[in-house]
Amino acid sequence: MSRSDEPQASSSADPRASPNTGAGCVTVDKPEPDAERPPNLAVHPSAECETPGTWSGCVIGCCYLLLLVACAFLNAAFVLWPLTLLRGGCRLSIRSCRPVFRFLEDKYFAMLSGLLELVGGVKLVVTGDEPLHFEPRDHVLLLCNHRSEVDWIFFWGLAVRLGVHDRLRVMMKSVIRYAPGVGWTMLLLEYPYINRNWATDQSRLADVIASYKQADMGSWLAMFPEGTALYDKTLQKSHEFAEKQGEARWDYVLQPRVKGFELCVDKLDPEYVVDLTVAYPELMDGVRPSPIRFVRGQYPTEVHMHVKRYHRSALEKHKEHMDQWLKDRFTEKEERLRCFYETGAFEGKQCTRGYHVGGVALLASQQALFFVAENHLGYARARRRLPVNLRALELTRARVNSHERCEGQHQDQAARRHHSTW
């Protein structure tokens, strides 16, 4: 065999094995066409990657949903609506109603997040750059990326760990207020609903935030500056807008809307702005959290949250350029999420203890006992009033009997007179 035949033999046996440059090695260095590259499942999840639900999971999901709707409906029907009517009639001040509202929110949303962790098996992992502590009177604005329609449900898991779940409000679409039970309760609790019409949303947001500022306690207002969840369609629109503005294209977040953010900063005047980044490890496998999966009992196994806090002084430095400040935060979110879906974790240390909310049974029992006690007190009042009612009934009957006897005596006397005249 000649030397000229040796490379041909090796290349014909295995063209990718030769490190030399030649005809057989061109396929190694040639970039793969875009059409043949596998899609980034974290950006473009597919329904084909999802597993079908089970009967047991569907039962758990439906029971969880029914429990939330039932408790919210009871809260609205027996407490919130009557107090709201009394407030409307100027018979009760809003200051006297707020402790009752906070009590209900404390129990309800702690139960909501606790059931997700204890029964649904959701593990919440919170990381950040510093330990988080907030004063009860602090007004806080929370910014979050909007990856799915269920992002806001996990806010209360973080709020429970920070002890602020009784004062958290989430900005939502106006259609949610028509949801039975939950939507009605949030409407009565002054959640800000928006119609994506700035002419009407501006005044509504200003009025709601003014009500928050009048409270004795601080408030937390959570918003999604992107305005909508990230889908292929919304991502394409975001790319087109970025190209039109000559800005960088993002794949893990959408272009934020600045007007609503500037209004909230101006009216709420928060002590802190919390930059929250939410990520789901199962997105790396192409599985996207959704309300349908919640009904099936298919909850995310893990929800990762990265928290970064900015003091009011940091905002005052950029007061004239709040739009650029917000875009800088979303530029950081894009890079942070890109690293997460490559490594599976956020950089930073755990800033809150990631405990399981094991007291959910106690919280649920407190929620149930609240209504049992209310009904029992109503029954006890009825029993206390029962002897009084019986005495009144006996007196009424005695009066009726005496009246009937008097009428009978008068009739007898009249009959005797008539008989005597004859």
C-alpha cells in the first residue's frame, strides 16, 4: 500500500475520525443549518413534550381548584360583601374593615401556597444577593417577568416566607374579576384590574394606589411590565418592535411597557423595588406551566426565584430616565435566564430558608373554623334569643286568649239580654 492510499482508506472508514483538514473533515467544521438545528425548548416549549395526566392527578387538581373557589366565595359572601355594603352606606370606615380583610388574606393565601407545596409537591427555591427584610409599613413595588399565566400564583409562596402575604396585590387582566369566587374576592380586596387601555387604566390605577397609601400598613404591588405572557406570537412581536427601535432582541423576556411602571413608581412612591425573576426547570424539557396542567394536577416540580432589591435612592438617581432603568433590569433578566436554562440554577445564595409549608393543615383548619365559628355564633345568638322569643310568643298567645275570652263574655251577655227582652 502506498502512502497516498493511507489517508483515503482512513477517510473512507471514518471521515470524522481524522483530525487533518481535507475532504473528509469538512463536514465536522461546517455549521449546522438553522432549519436543522433543534429548537431551544426553554424558549419554544411544545405540547408534544408534555405527558398525559393521570386520574389521581386530575382529582387532586380539581379538588385544589374547588377548595380555592369555595373558600373565596365564602369569604366574599359572608364577610367582604356585607362590609363593603356597610362602607358604601357610610356606616363603617375603611380603617375598621382592613384588619378583617388582612385576617382573611392571611389565612387564604397561606393556604393557597401551602397546598401547592405540601400536596402539589412544588419546591420553591429563592436566591438573591442579600438577606431580605422589610418593615410592616414599607410600600414595595415588585417587578417580574411573565413566563406563563400561572406565575402570579407562586408569588404568595415568596410572600409567606417574607411575612407579607396579607398585603400583596397583583395587577391582573380585567377578565379575571369575573372568575367565580376568586375573581370576586380580589375585586372586593381592591386588586388592580387593567384593560390594556391606557386612557381608563391610568385613572383606575391611580385611585387604587391612593387607597393603598391611606392604609395604616404597607402594601406590596406586583406587576408584569411585559403586559402579557411569553409565547411564540408575543415573542415575535417583541422581536419586531426591538428591530424597529434598533435595540437588542431578547429570547427569554419581552420588551417592557414603561408607562404603567412610571405611574406606579410616581403614585406608590415605594421604599423598595423588588426585581423578581421566575424560572421553571421543566421548561428545559419543553414543558410549560399552564392552567390546564394545574387542573390535571401537573404542577411544576420546582420554581426558582431570584430576588434583587433596589432602594428608593437608586430610583431617584434615574428619575428622569426611568424607561432606561427598567430596560436595564430586563437586560439583566435576559442574561440571568439564559444562564439559568444553561446551568439549571440562578447565581447567588439562598436568601430565605426554603422550608416546606407544613402548617397548611392548621391554616386550612383555621379557615374552616372561621366559618364554623361564625355559623356557631349565629346559632348561639338564635338560642339566646329563643327564650325571649318564646316569652313574647306566650304573652301574645295570652293576650289573644284573653281577648277571645272577653269577646266570648260580651257575646254571652248580649245573648242573655236578647233572651230577657223576649
